[in-house]
Amino acid sequence: MEFQRKMTELQSLVEKTLGHLFLNEYPSASIVHSINYSLTAGGKRVRPILAIAICDALGGDINEIVGVSAAIECIHTYSLIHDDLPAMDNDCLRRGKPTNHVVFGEANAILAGDGLLNFAYELLLQEIIRNKFETRFVKAAELIATCAGINGMIAGQVMDMENETKKISVDELYKMHSMKTGALIKASCMAGALIAEREELYQTVETYSEHIGIAFQIIDDILDYTGNEITLGKSIGSDRENQKATFVTLLGLEESKQLAQNHSTEALKYAEKIDHSGFLADFTRYLLNRQN
Ligand code: GRG
């Protein structure tokens, strides 16, 4: 019950923040409309919640990380819009709605993604200026940029494309997902620790994030195999269509479930060291048991 109350509180904070990002006058109202369509479509908000919850648990001020967490969700939403494009996975359903390019056309969807990515850095720079160039904000911004960029999420996406139709090992799958999915999850957790400035716990937070990052992707693969589009709110089966290796295709369903459980169990050991209130541990269990 306490977990649900805190989840609702954090989700509302994230929704409110995201809902206010694109309210001003913009020269091109149409692109803002298309950005807001995807940004406020109601994702789970896993990454901003991780950033805020970890900052809070480590004694940081929630108000100081809200802007940073919104920037991370902008980057995540851009990656989903671009990942759904015909040139990428060519998916038609996301967050329970037709994908951005289906509604607004491919060119607009590319620009909406570009707009969100740029806006994320505008937000991060605004936070740095507002906080008088404090090192912790600069470090958080640098880490987020690195994890989202060509040494992080983009590198993972490139590997994903290059691995299509190839036979790859479980180790290679780990490597790809540690970048494609894991890097932004790591940046979210570490942003919380950096803004709270709890240097002695950086390693603990990083290890926690690595375990939940990989567990998150294994569950994603399992849901893509066992779930349905209505519950998931997104297209399924494109990995199969594109002949991509997944944890389920390489290891089978039962072994994949066990592997996700193992990583969650490991993550829980670290969650307890980060957050004595128990929220992060409950959130870790929620990520393991999620149905969408
Ligand atoms: C520049 C073309 C171009 C690509 C950018 C698209 C991209 C790089 C990378 C893809 C990253 C990606 C889509 C990774 C998948 C991660 C993943 C499991 C996403 C689903 O996240 P959830 O479940 O989604 O948190 P919600 O909708 O709840 O936010």
C-alpha cells in the first residue's frame, strides 16, 4: 500500500513536470503537438522515477532532480519514436496509441525525436545554469549525454541493427543490451546519486543499475513473447519478424525467467543499501513482475 502511494506520488510529479515542458509559444505548433502526443502518452516513467527515488533515498532534494529526470524521459521518448520508425523496427503501436509516424508522418516523427533530444540538453543546461554551474549538475549532464550517445544507447542500437539475422552469443546479447537499454537506466540511477552527492555509494548504485538494466530487458523480451498488444500497449513480434536474437530465442522462456529473477535478486541486495525505506526494493520487484 505504501509502495503504491509513493509510486502514484512520483508518477504524478513526473507527469506534471512533463506536461508543463511544452506549453510555451513555439514557432512550429505542429511539431510541439507531435512531441506532446508521444511524451504525454503515459509510459511507465521508470527512468525518471529511478532518478528521483534514488536521489531522495540518498538524502538529496527531489526539487533539484525533477528537471534532470524530465530530460532523461525526453531522451527515452525520442528513442522510442525513432525505434518505431519504418527504417528501424517499423512498429505501429506504442504506449497504447498508434506510433508517432503513423499519426504525424515519418518526417514529423524524425523531427519530433530530434526536437525531444535537443530539448533534453536544453533542460540539462538550464539546470546547470540555475544551479550556478555546480559540478554535480555538470557531471550528471555529462553522464546522461554519454550514456545516450555513441558510447551508450546509440552504440547498442547500431549493434542491434548489425546483429539482425546473425547468430550471436548470450555474451554479445548482454553487451548490446547493456548499451541499448542499460545505459540510460544506469544514467538515471547515477543522476540520482550524483545530484545527492553520495560519492561513497556511486559504485553500489552503478552495480544496482546494471542488474536492473539487464533484468528489465530480459522481461521485455519475455513480454514480447508471452504478452499481447492490448496489455503491453505496443506492437509485439517485430523482433521475430526482423529475426533478432532475444533472451527468449537464445535461452528459452524458463531460463530467461530464471535469469531475470537472478539479476533482480542481486539488484535487491544493492537496493537495500541505497534505500532503507524499502521503496527501491519494492520498485525492483515491480520491474520484475510488470505486465507491460
Ligand atoms: C537515432 C534512429 C536513431 C535511434 C536512436 C532508437 C535508439 C537510438 C535506440 C533504441 C533504444 C531503445 C528503444 C531501447 C529499448 C529499450 C526499451 C526496453 C524500451 C521500453 O521502455 P519502457 O518499457 O517504455 O520503459 P515506456 O513506454 O513504459 O516508457
